[in-house]
Amino acid sequence: MQTRLDKEIGFMEQGLRLRSQRQQVLATNIANADTPNYKAQDIDFNQAMKAALTHTSSSAGLAVTHPQHVGGTNAGSAKVQTRNQVQSSADGNTVDMDVEQSQFAENALQYETLVTMINGTFKNINSVMQG
């Protein structure tokens, strides 16, 4: 049985995993800005988060019976999709550096927000245990 704390921490953990994955995808786009025919990619964070939470809640009963077992499926991973093309360059590359840098900064800020929330949760737990 999951407690409220388990659900709250699990929610933030899934968010961190997906934000981390998205940051890697955006960094790859930026790194390939000059690669001919490279198509910019992204993940739909909201859809991935819903899928991860649905999977987490439905598979809470799984037990790991061996140290080398991996739990079920890849619940913390999102499907990487080609971003809708706004304008491609003459060489077929669809990376728009303004969009990529903006999305990268926004995603980093949201990642840091989740880290701050987790830290606050554990500080609250610590203060309750101390007091």
C-alpha cells in the first residue's frame, strides 16, 4: 500500500526522470544544429508524465525477487518524437537554435523546481522527526 508520501515522492521522481530525458534530447538537438538533414526531436512531457504515472499506479504490486531484475517496463522513459517542422535550412536541418535554447532553459528551470520541491519535502519530514 502506497502512502501519501510515497505517491508524492514518486510523482516528483518521475518528473525528474522525464525532465532529465528531455534535457538530453534538447542538448542533442543543439549539438546537431549544423548536421545536414538532422530533424529536431522532443518529447511530450505532459503525455509522458501521464503515461508514467498510470504505469506506476498500476504496477505498484510488482516485486523484485533478484538483484538483477528490472522492474516491469521503462516507466521513466518517454517516446522521442520528431518536432513539428517550422522552417528547415537549405541542408534539411530543422533545428531552430532560438527554440532549442528557450526550451532547454525552460526545462532546466522546471527540473530545478522539482529538485527544490523534493528538498522541501525531505526538510519537512526531518523537522517533523526532530520536533
